[in-house]
Amino acid sequence: MPNSEKTVGVVFPGQGAQRQGMGKDFYEQLQVCRKAYEEAPDALGWDVAEMCFGADERLDQTEFTQPCLLATEIAMLRGLDALYDLSPRLYGGHSLGEFTALVAAGVLPLGDAVQVVHARGRLMQEAVPVGLGGMAAVIAADLDVEALEGALSDLPVDIANVNSSRQIVISGHASALPDAAVRITDVVEAGGDLRFVPLNVSAPFHSRFMRPIEWEFSDLLQTLGDDVDAHKAMAVTSNYTGKFHTRHREDLLCYLTYQLGSKVRWRDNMDAIAAEADTIYEIGPSRPLRDFFKTIGVNCLSVTTLSAAARICEDN
């Protein structure tokens, strides 16, 4: 059981962390987790648990991935709270995971959040025709973000994620990614250590090509009612600013809108959380964030299953 005197932070991975059967062990063994999966269909009109646990290929379609992943991560957190009194005080999430963090912190109700991210996924997919956009991870030691941005300045390619000192993600026109790779190779003094890893995505997320949908997404966020508790957002990091959110509703909705077409400042988010947390847990069906925390010398404990929770949470 976590030490009640410690400051606990939790972080949530975003799209790409999904997998068939995610959260099923929590669902089958804990009533509090089943209730989370039941709240989501009430808001969406379709069965989230059935999509997560079956062989539905739509799970990898952005508009379905996002609400399914959010509901699963909240169900897992509620189960961990019930079993181990996790009681986090700080929250963060990578891209979609920021919305999970806001639900976990009590800023957004789960029902509202799954509706918002369902629409968010649809808008993101519709922003660019399938096949036109692409993304790739750039992996090397001591990446200089400003230098890389300069090298890409006249290409239809942006830096989408600053994940760590060793990994960024570029996003833009698929046809321009090979030129981007050449230019990055010229900038990075990494010799054979430099790697480019194409990502299996359907659109160029967190790039300038998402900005045309910002106005529609902003209008959607403005319809959220009085259930939004922006003051609690001060415990949640913003991907857009890299810092903790302010207590102002206007800032919250603005930063979530701009997150669509701007880089995810995950390295800054990690620094902000690690500066205040004694223990950090990654909660989700897979564990991409753990290795990013290692690059700043911070141990992040990843909980991906109920059996993993028993090993990790009881010892910490």
C-alpha cells in the first residue's frame, strides 16, 4: 500500500497504448471498475467494454480508440484506489492521456470526457485525408529541439512530441518525411545511434494540419456545463504549456484546444511532476511513459494489469 505521507503522481499514456482485452481483469474482478465501463456507454450510446474486450477492429480507429482508452484508464485507477488507497495528488497524461488525467483529478466528469474525446478523435481523423499524413519517431542522444525545428522550417513537417532528450516525434505530410529524415541526420551528431521509426497512425497528429479543426473542437468544449471544476486542474500538467494548468476555465479550454495542433511538451510535463512527486505510477494497458521518465533519472512504476498492481502497489 502506498505510504500516505508520500506525494503520489499518476500519469496516463495516450493513443497507441490500446490493446484488445485491455482492462478486462479489472472489469471482471472489481465492481467499481465495471461501473466506469457502464458510465461510458450511457454517454456514448455504444458498449465500450464490448469493444475493448472483443475482436472489434474499430478499437484502432481514432474516434473509438480515444473513449475506450480513457474509460479503461479511469476504470483501472478507480480499482487501484479501491484496493490500495492510491490517493494521487498530481496528474499528467500524454496527448489523449491529458483528458484521462483531468477526469482522474475531478476536473471533468467521465461521461462528458468520453463524449468529448469521441468527437476529438473523429475531428482529428477527418482533418487530413487518410494516406496524406504520417508520423515518425526520431531517436538519438541529446536531441536539440530548436535545431531540429530550424532544419524542418520550410517543410510541411512539425515536431509533434518532445518525449525525452532521446526521442521526439515528427508529424506532417507523409511525402515529406524522407526529406525530413535527411535534414535531421545532417543536424544530429549521433553517428550510427540515430534511428527513425515510422508510426502506424492514420493522420499527422499534433501538427499544423490539425489546426483547421480547432475552432470546432473549441465550440464543443464551450458546451461543457458547470460540472467542469477548473480549479482542480492546477494538479494536472498541460501538454500545451508544459506546466501545470491554471485555475481558470478559459485557460483550460484554450490549452486543450491548442493541444491539437501544437507539440506535446511531455519532457516538461515529466519535470514538473517529478519535482513534486515522491512516487509516480503509470496507469494504462501498456507502458510507454516509463522509459521516458528513465531519461530524467526518475523511476516510474507501470501498472498495466491487476496482477502487476498487486506486485507494485503493495511494495510501494
